[in-house]
Amino acid sequence: MTWSEFSFERYRRYLPAAAIFIVAVAASAYLSEVSLTDLRRGILKGLSLLTLFFPPDWSACKDMLQPALVTLVICLVATPIGAAFSIVFGLAAARNIAPEWLRLTARTVIAVERGLPEIVILLVLVAAFGLGPFAGVMALAIGSIGMLGKLLADAIEEIDPRVLDAVAAVGATPWQVIRHAVLPEVLPALVANSIFRFEVNVRASVLLGAVGAGGIGYELDAAINQLEYSRATMAVLMILLLVFLSERASDWVRSKVL
Amino acid sequence: MLEVKGLSKRLPTGKTILNDISFRVDKGEFVALLGASGAGKSMTMRAIAGLTSVTAGEVVFSGESGKCYTTITASGKTSGKDLRRARRNIGVIFQGSNLVKRLPVLDNVMIGRLGRIHPLRSWLYGFTDQEASEAMAALERVGMAGFASRRTGSLSGGEVQRVAIARAIFQRPLLYLADEPVSSLDPKNAEAIMQLMQPLAREHPILGAFHQPGMVMHYCTRVIALHKGSIIYNGAPNLSAKQLDEIYCGQADRPEATQELTAAAES
Ligand SMILES: Nc1ncnc2c1ncn2[C@@H]1O[C@H](COP(=O)(O)OP(=O)(O)O)[C@@H](O)[C@H]1O
Ligand SMILES: [Mg+2]
């Protein structure tokens, strides 16, 4: 390649796209009323508020322990339930296991579920079951099925078909093939994905808590609403600790399974 | 005894993959399928195991008891229970062996019995002590007893092939199909696998695909040569260089070449 080739000419075809991008950003800034003065005012207000958040209200620490535990338990219960159901959806959505009609149905359900934010699921469930951890558990479990089911189905579709043929060739039933070839090949991946999902769920449960699932997210929301900012800081610290610990734990477990 | 009658497979595109394949394999035989890549060796064996559909033909086999099994009937592919009942009597050793890599070696051997035990029992992994010790004996026979608890994915090519043979032995079939069991192995390991299979064939016949005419001549009792889906030779394993040329160089396209080969085999 000569230098003359390595020039602006090569990037010329990106010009229209770049122009459209810039116009779009400018237009949306205008439409959403972004203004630099507002930005400055917001930052200053935020900074002045920030002083109210410090120092944290250490005495609130023991009030936070129980809600943090509730959040943790919600995730510890919800994730395995979601993982268990994702096996059903994963199998139903895999091309090399399920008949076409079942596969399409399962893939559609998974896609719809993945399209719905947990918070929407929670709001529906709260309407049905009322406020509280139970609705939170259900929302997170359902929310986990989509991601875990899709990853599982993809993993199953990647299994070498000859391995499955070889097990079928000894006279095994389709269910035996699933039990003795499909599941052993994909379960470690499912466990690893579930643990990752557990981390995601810990974060999500904070938000869900504020909406009505209880736990530490609710404490944070309540503290801010009552203008007890240093208490809110304590809740944030607790959340950070929770997220940090769940990350450490999941890294540790993952290193054991894979 | 295995009897393959008029097996044909044509694709919807019109391409012929198997063309009127008929042959027998009798007790005590170790039959080698020879032929260039794409000749239809794998397809023939997949058809015998009922793993692929065919356009026409029939596959029947039976053991000492005289009870007959079939994977492909004249009316088409058998299905469900009958197919599984037939399959559990065929020990298939696949090309590249295709074991479940994440399972321990012993579990892979146990898979050989799935067709014979109640599905519910196998779901709970309820293999009996008797079955476990038989599986160990099968591993012993192929020299892999020390590997029983190893993860299958961590084995070498030769070791994997031995485990696949142990699985087939543990299956207690009436015949064995072996698709290129030694192709991926170095000469020493290939020789060792052939030495394992030779005595097995005396118990239950083996039909195997090979690419090593030298070894085939030494270990096998008969050769069936395929070319573009047709049988072009069915006879003694000691082939001349000229015959091998015809099997592998595609000159057998001409019908007279087929006659030449067969005549050479008969003389
Ligand atoms: N799934 C398939 N679909 C279409 N053609 C196939 C398929 N599998 C094999 N074939 C064709 O069938 C022919 C025989 O293949 P195969 O039995 O694998 O040959 P061999 O084992 O002798 O090398 C080849 O021409 C191959 O291209
Ligand atoms: Mg082949």
C-alpha cells in the first residue's frame, strides 16, 4: 500500500454518515432544550447539594443491614428460579432440539421478555401481587429467563451435531440425549451465566426496591424523599458494598465452575 | 450377520450419493470400506445406523439368537421404538469419535448402555454397580482403566478413540460400525487401534471405513470399495497397486474398470 492510497479518500464514504450524525445531535439538543446555561446551573446546584450528603450518617448503618439483606435474598432466590426456567426455554428455543413451531414460539417469548425492562414487569406484578419482596423476586426471575434462555439456546445450537448423533446411535431416546449429552455440555456455561446474571440482578434490585420491591433501594428512595441526605449516603455506601461483594463472590464461583 | 439391500440415496438436487449398495457382512468378518473422500463411506454407515434417510433400500441384521433387527425397511426409515431397539445392537465408533467432552471418561462409556436401561433410571444416573464394573472392564480392555475419572475433553486423539471403542464394547452390540477410527492417529496409535479391533471382530463383525490399504490388508478379512456412491469392488483384502489406483484415482468411472477390478479379485 502506498501513502497516496492511505489518505482522506478512504474515509470519504463515511462523510455523509458523519454529517447526518452531527445534524442529528444538534437537532436533538435543540428539541430536548439542552442549554449550556441550564447545564451550568445544574452542576452548581448538584455541587451545593453534594455537601449535604456528607458526612454519611454512620448511625444509620445498622438500619440498613436488614434491607441490604432483603435485597440480597431477593436476588439469591430470584436468580436460581430464573435459571431453572431458562433451561425449559433454552431447550425449547434450540434449533437442534425443538421442532420449528416450538422454537419460534420460545424465541418470540424470549425476545419479548428481553424487550421489557424489569421495571415494567415489576409494575405489572405489583399491580397483581401488591408491593413487597415477592413481586421483586418474580420480576427478577422473569427478567433472568430471557437472557439466560437465549444464551442457553445459542450454546445448545453450537453443540456438534455428531456428538448428539453418537448418543442417539446407541438407541437413546431424545430425552436421554438431552440428559446425557446436551445438558452436560451446556450446564457449566449456564451456571457461569447465572452467576453473572446474579450480579446484574443485585444492581437491578436496587432500582426495583425504590419502585416497590423493598430492600435497600427502598431505604435510599425514602431517605432522599425525606431530605435525609446523609442517611441516603449511607444507603449508597451499603449498595456499593453489596455490589462489590456480589461481584467478588461471583468471580470466585465462576473461577470454580469454568 | 448384516445385510444391506439396494441402498440408494439421492438428494432433491438430483445428486446421487449412494447408488444401489448391496452387501453382506457375516460372523467373524472384519470388513473394510475403501474409497476416496466423498465416495459415500460415511453415508453408507449412517444409513445402516438409521441416522440418515435414504431413497430406497433395506438394512437387516441379526445375532446368534436369530432375532432380526432393521433400521431401514423397504417402506422407508423405521422410527421410534423399533429404530432404538435396532440401534442399541449396533456399536458405532464415529469419525473423530464424538464423545461428550465435558463428561468424565467413565460416563461416556456408560452412555453405551442408554438404549438398554429404563429412561427414568438413566435420567437419575442410576447405573448399577454391576454396570459400572462392566464399563470399567471395557475400559480395561482398551487400556484406559486409569483414565476413568478424567475429563474426556482432556484426552489425546488416540485415547479418545480407545474410549469410543470401550463405549461400543460396553454397549454389547451385534455388530460394529467404525467410521475412519484410525484416520486422525499417528501410525503407532493407528496400529494399536487395529490390534484392538481385530479380536473384537471375531466376536461381532466390524464394518469400518479406512484410508490405509496397508493396514487393511493386514487386519481385515474383506474389502468393499466405493466410488461415487457405487460398489466397485467386493472381495479379498490383498489389493494390487493397480486396483488401489483404480479405487482412488477415479478411473473406475468406466464400467469396464469395475469388471476389471472384480475379475482381478476373483482370479
Ligand atoms: N448433509 C449432506 N448434504 C448433502 N450432501 C452430503 C451431505 N453429507 C455428505 N454429502 C455428500 O455425500 C457424498 C458422500 O459423503 P461421505 O459419505 O461423507 O463420503 P466419505 O465418508 O466416503 O468421505 C459426498 O459427495 C458429500 O459431499
Ligand atoms: Mg467419511
